[in-house]
Amino acid sequence: MRQGGTDGRGRRRPATPAHLRAHRGRHQAERRGADVSALRFERSAERALAAAVDGGARDAELYFHHGAELTVRVFAGEVESLTAAEARGAGLRVFVDSRMGFAYTSDLTEDGVRQLVAGALDACRYTEPDEHVGLSDLAPDGEIPGLAAADFDAMPVDARVAMALELDAAVGRQHADVRRAAGTVYGDERGRTELHTTRGVRAGFDATAAYAFTEAIAARGDEMQSGHSFTYGRSASSLDIGACAAEAAERAAALLGAERAPSRTTTVLFEPWAAASLIGTLGSSLSAEAVQKGRSLLAGRLGEAVAASCVTLVDDGRLLEGMASGPWDGEGVPTQRTEVIAGGVLRSYLHNTYTARRDGRAVSTGNAARTSYRSTPELAPTNMFLVPGDRSHRELIVAMGDGVLVSDVHGLHTVNPVTGEFSVGINGHLICAGERGTPIREMTVAGTLLELLARIEGLGSDLRFMFAAGFVGAPSVLVRELAVSGG
């Protein structure tokens, strides 16, 4: 049995583990299969659309996606799991007499396409007529260069595994009080999306993404604290493993000695990830669907001031560094930059084709999202972010004088999207005379989202994004007069 080869100097190389050889081979097969899938879809799409029209459909749309992903999980310095997954298939929407039918399949053979069309047409029998359903009148326009990294496949699978192991090990080298990581994950994915319609749309694009996440554990005596960090990009080579390890360790160590502080109403400075977490909860309230159903705290507020004048909130589906970017949305509508709040004034809701038609005055903002080929388009933010200010994080701390610095929030599922009420757990530090003081834990900050937006008095220049509500970003956010409860 072969145990490995030799290097250029005659020294024996260790054999590649069998599971890595298998996954490396699978990834090579996936790359070869991608072009085959695209060609197969071209043929299947024409058959499906023609059959749908022959079956009585006024319009039809076939959405295809082929995705492949790799996930490596590391625990205690060893690979806990390595998973490669691949999915490909198509979803068909048909429109008959103001009714929509939908079906999906992973079988793109002639027989599979026949069953797909029959299923979608049959589904129309069970849906209620709705004059607003139908394909968009807008067509895909333009591309976004750089969504797919040219070097995505340059790093072999075993090197990506080594990257995950290195990140896990690096956490324990950053700080005397940080000995290990609680867990580390590396993941990447690549996908091809195609859309064909009976209105002549023939569009497609490729996208790639890679990320790594780790959680550090700091310990002193019987006390333990945790801190996390992540890094992301279009390929493994764009990840900053060293910075990720250092930040996770620093965040964990900084909380050692944390205690509960007395309750107070005070100025609060949210660090970027904490601010982004809260801003992400606004996504559902900005949905035109939620507005039309009376389930949004922003219903009926277009043209009104809903935030401080320094606040501009943008949803940008074409942001190059945005991991939710694409040239068009799940209906083929071109994505765009939408200022939903500008200078504190609510300027727009997020629309898809259906909500825009139901509104009667709006147009789609390109926010029809698909989680997979198995789903119909739904409304969702893309890359939503608070436009940053021009002050550094340090300048904001000095400006607040005394208050609370929030580094983490949890319990965001309790935020009420209709009233905007929230009471979330926080970790962070007290700020005394413009300096970071005692770390705090097991405290809560409460209020309403509209109060929070109205009381923002400073925005940092340190915009950062996180994976939440699509892909959401914020800088440091300084808010006056928030209720903080503790001991």
C-alpha cells in the first residue's frame, strides 16, 4: 500500500489523508460538472418554458442554481468534521389567469422537466387569483465584476483544512489568559445562478465566498469569558487568519473581571458588530410586504423623520464587498443602491415586483430574494448598512464622557418588529471620563428602535459588516439616554 511520495530532495512526504483525497476529488468533479449543468439547464429551460406556454401559461420563469460548498469544523486542535455538499436544480413559476403555480426539481432530464411543468401548472388550480402576481417588467441589466474570485480554486482542500487548524491554534498564542478556542469553522461556497423567462430574459452570474470564524476562551481562576471574530472574502486567500485570532482573543480577555453594574439611563456606545445586530432587526420593518400587512413599525411613515439627521441607512445589492450582492435579484430585477433613510427621513421601503404593483406607485427595489431553487422569491434586505461618520472609535469614547460601551448583544429574537420594543442582553465596559473602565456582563439595554434611531448623536468611521439579515453593517454608534439595567 502506498504511504506517500517523496519531495524534490528524496524525503518522503506524508500521505494525504483519505478523506481529504476524496473531498479534493469531489471538488475537481464539481468544477467539471458546473459547465455541464449550465448546458443541461439551457436545454431544459427551453423545453420547460415552451411546455408551460403550451399548457396554458401566460408567462413562465425558470430559476436554476448550482452550488457547491465546503465546511471544516475544528475542535481542540483536531478536525471534528469536513463536509462537502453540492446542490443543483431548478424552480419553475407559471402564471395562468392571475394565478401562480410553483414547482421545483433536481431532475433536469426530459422526463423530469415534463413532471416539473405539470406540477407547476397543477399548483395553479389551488391558488387564489391575484391581479398583482406576474413576472417583472424589468430585465437584468449589467454585471458586477469580482463577485467570483479568479483564485477560488487555487488553494487545495487540504490547505484550507490547514488554515482552519492554524486559526484554531493561533487563538491560544495571542494572550496569556487565552489558552484555546472553543471552536473554529472554515467555509466556502461557489454558485452559478441562471434565469430564463418567456419574456426573453436569459441571464446568469457566478459568485464565490469564503469565511472563517472562531471563538476564544479566556480564563482566570474559576472565571471564563468568550469572544469571537470572523473574516470573510471571495476566496480563502483573502481571509486574514491572524487578525481574526487576535481579535477573538482580545475580546475574550477584555471581559475578564466583568461584573453587573447599577442600573442607569445613560449614553451608550455600540461597537460596530453590536450596532449592526440591532440595525439588522429593522430589515423586517422596512419590508413593503410587512408594511402592507400592517406588521411594520414604519407603516405610513414615508417622508417623515424617523431617525436623527445624521442617520442614512442604505440597502445596496451591488456593493462589491457585500456578500449578498448580485447583478439582479430572485426575479431578474436589477439590484440597486436604495437609501431607505436619508438624513433621518424615511425615503423608501424595500420592494419586490408584487409589493410594488400592490402599492401602485412604487417600483421594485431589487429585493426579491431566493434562499434556493426550492423557494419562490421573498422580500429581504441585501447589504444593508448605516453610512459611517468621520469620527474614530476613540473620539466617540472621549465625546461620551461617562456611559456604557456595548461590545456584544444577545437575545435579538425578542425585538418586536411591529412596536420596535427591545430588551436585549449586553456585554461591554463602563466608560468613565472618556476612558474604558470595568467590564460588565449580564446587563440589558431596553427601549424602542425608533427611540434608538432618534437619539443617535454620533457615528464612527469604522464600518464593519456581519452575516445577519442578509449582510448588515454599521460603524460605532453613539446613542444618548438609553435605559441600561444590571445589578
